[in-house]
Amino acid sequence: MQILGIRNAPKEIRYAVVDWDGTNATLVNANDETKLKFPPAIIDPAEKLCWAKSELERVLRNYPDVSKVVIKSNEYTNRGGETGKSRQAAYLDAVAQVVAAENQKPVEVKIYASLASRKAQAKEHAEARVGATPVYWNDHMADAILAAYSGRE
């Protein structure tokens, strides 16, 4: 079973395709594209959402065996609350949900507590459970991997 994990941010979307065979998890796109970076020419928020939708549809076409989509959403706390950046990421989460629904893929939205991790441990946990990407390795990519890995249950 392949699971698509997504972590949205205002400047880029990170995604992981994890194959789960019932025992082992493999990062299918470890050496391929894992980052969808918004073109600088796209300034209009609506156009950005349309671009994201098109790119996520392309990702699903490239990985036709994906059976589920799991999105790592922002954490909203009393300290941080909602910001312009978190709002943009939330809109992108909604786009990912629409793309999943239009492609008849079940979708889940999770936070760290449901990923059995924390922000400070995300990279370590992603590496231990599935692996890391050789390039563009950061917290958001780790979140995408953890999201995909959590979808195996």
C-alpha cells in the first residue's frame, strides 16, 4: 500500500510517498521530487491555490498506487495562534483534501500527537521509521514522511 504524506507551507509543499508492505516502510520518492516550490511569479493567492491543486493532481498521476493521503497540519497553540502563514498553509491543506476527494482517496489530517512525534523529534523519528531524503532534508519533509507513515494503520 502506498500512502502520500503532505506538509504544506506558504512557500512550498513537501510530500512523501511511502510504501507499506505490512512490515516495512520504504520512501518511494526518496531520490525523486519531494518539493513543490511555488513559482515566484505567482503572487495572487487564488492562483497559488490553483497551481497547488494542479501539482498535487500531477503527483497522484505519477503515483497511481497511492491509496490514501495524510496531511500534517499546523499546530495551533495558545502561544502562537493563527498567523498569515498558518492561514495560507491551512488553505493549502484544504486544496490537498479536495484533490484527494476528487481522486477517491481517503484523506486524514493529523498533528504531531497523532503522529507519535514532536517538532523537535520529527527528523529523528522520520529517519528511524522510514528514512530521509538525500537532498532538501528538513523538518517539513520529516513531517510529510511521518504523515505518510502514520497512514499505514
